[in-house]
Amino acid sequence: MHTTGSTSHSAADKLCEQTTATHTAAARRRRSNALPIGVYLLAFSLFAMGSAEFLLAGVLPAVATDLDVPLSAAGFLITAFAVGVVVGGPPFAVLSLNWPRRATLVGTQAVFAASIAIGLLGNYPVLLVTRVVAGIAYAGFFAVAAVTAISLVTPDRNARASGVVVSGLSVAMVAGGPAGTLLSHFTQWRGGFWAVVVVTSIAMLGCLFGIPPRNDDRHPAGAPRISREIATLLNPRLWVLYAVTILTTAAYMITYNYLAAMLHTITHLPGSWIPAVLAVFGVGAFTGLSIGGRISDRRPHLALHTGTTGILALSVLMTAALNHSVTVVLVVYLIGTAAFVLNPAIYGRVFAIAAEAPTLAGATTVSAFQLGISITPVLAAIPLTQGASPATVCLIGAALAAAALLLIRNDQQSASAGPGTQEAIDAAAARTERRPR
């Protein structure tokens, strides 16, 4: 009896130990799957800075009136920011290549906040120049933030971390911009921008204390070199992805940018409902980022094909859905989901090809996103100036998505070349190029 009791106690102890070990292992897995807080701080920072981009469009008439300039001249303030992002981002990435990342992040936020503040205190020419400077600082922050995010996580979570950072921009688009516009209506147009300055300053402090002072130890290439960065940028496969970025961004943004006009003139929604429908696009964007971030690390081309095919089909469907108020809301949600499934996959592919030199490649990706946004008014003007229905822009989006699918297939064929893929060749070439340390 005593032996039997001892055996029972021993078995119970072993079972308890096994259960404890199982729970401990599960807790460790949960901790390992969680992203570092620094990734979320970068997303918050991008939200703060991105809000300034989407805020101006909502207060443009008030800006024109207050500064006593034509509305078309006020519109150049939007263009100035875009020029700063597209043209200034890559050169800034090269200039800051060997700067400490945390210092660069904080510095670009400080320059951004200062340029916004100075612009608010000056006249139209001053505001125009500071918008260009703000665009350069924004692009520099975005590029360094993307590289910093992947340095904070293991390689199997690169796309997920990139997706979280990019989500800050989607929050800025659907919440930051509209909230700033609403604030500006009560405090004159400068009020929303002063709020951006304050929130950016808070985000800057978050990065200062929440981002590790040195995270280059996880950088796969060690200390960056300009020659390697430029050599990597010349890889034709990167430019295929940049073309995909421009085409897919323009494909969904051309519908989003003219959605309010279509809801007003075709769906005949009351004006008070239109912001709510635009917010539904943002809810879809969050869903897409969550899905894309989780599948893009292992199956990036599945995310690219699914998102782009979804944009194509939903853009065509949108032309019919605009005649039905309930259906159009569902389609807006789905197109937001499809659109943002893409972003983590695009960054995942760029950093896979440019693994040895990601900084300049990441900055050029930011410029490609901005270029995709910036060309939509030009593309939309072609049919709209001829008197076509606003819904025509959706068909333009479908055509852009179709063109992107061809390039995605090309990238997939290159990536599935088997052993000795171009990524491995590029990595080997970059390693042999390194200087002895």
C-alpha cells in the first residue's frame, strides 16, 4: 500500500511537472509571437506624421482664403509635400545611411514638427517651402522606421512588423486626417496642424525612450555601405516591385480619392453619412493589414495575388454597387481589405531581395507608394475632363490592378527559381564586397 501510494504521488508529480512545462512553453510561444513595443511606437509616429498629409485636403479652401491665394495655388501645397517624399526620400536615405537609427528617427520627427510649426507662422511661400521639407523628413522617417522595425524582430516576422508600421498610415488616412479637419473647423485651419505638431512631439519622445539605442546587431549586412546600397537598388527585380507598388497603390487610391464624390453624385448618400463610409474603408484596411501581416512572411505572393485580384474585381463591382447604398458599403470594406493585404507583402519582398542593403531600397519603396497616390488625380482627369461619370475612375483602378498582376507573376517566377535564386546570388555578391572590419 505504501509503495502504491508513493507511485501514485510520483505519477501525479510528473503530470503536474508536464502540465507546468506545457503552460510555460505556451507562454513563451505567446511572448515570442508578440512584437516589440518599438514596432508599435513606430506605427504611432507614422500616424502622427501621416495625419498632416491627409489633413490639408480637408481644409484647402480655408487655407486659400486665409492666405489670399487661389485654390489652385493652395493645391500646390499638397504637391509640395508629395515632391518632398518622392524626390527627397532616397537621397536622404543615402545621406543618413551610417547615422544611428534611433537618432535619425528622432531627428526626422523633430525636423518634421519644426517645419510644420514654421509653416504655420509664415506666409504662403514659407508654407510652400516647409511642406517640401516636411515631405523629405516624413519620407526619411518612413524609410528608417521600416528598416528599424525588421531589425527589432526575427526574419520570419519581417512582413508582420512592416504591416504594423504601415498601419499607422492607414489610421492617419481614416482617423487622423478627418479628426484634424474637424478640429480645424472649430479652431481655424491651423488648429489641426498644431495638433499634429503636439502628437508628433509625443511620438518623438516615445521613440527616444522606447527604441533601443543600438539595434544594428540584427542587421544582416552589418554596417551599411553606400556602394552596396546603390548596387542593390540597381537590381531589376526591385524595380519590378516598385512598379507593382505604384500600380497597386494607384489602383485602390483612385477609387478612394473620388469615393466621396461618387457617394454624393451617384449613390446620393446624405453628406453626414459619407465620412462614416470612408471610415469603413479604414476598418477594411486594418483587416487587410492583419491578414497580410500574418501570411506575407511565408507566402508573400499569395498575399500579392489575392490583394491585387481583389482590387481588380471589386473596382469593377464598385461601378454597379454605387447604385445601392447597402451594397456599396460592403464593397468599400472589401476593397480596403484587399488593398492593405498587399502592403506587408510588398515590404516583405523588397526586404527579401534587398536583405543585404535594405535602407535605400526601403526609402524608394516609400517614394513608390507616394508616387502611386500622387498620379491618381492625373489619371482621373483624363475621363473626368471629357464629361465621363465619376465611376469611370474605378475602371481605371481595375486596369492598373490587371497590369500589376502581370508583374507580380513575373516576380513570383523569379523568386521560385529554386536553389541558387537571385536573392542568394545578390547576398553572396554583397558579402564579397564588404570591407574587412
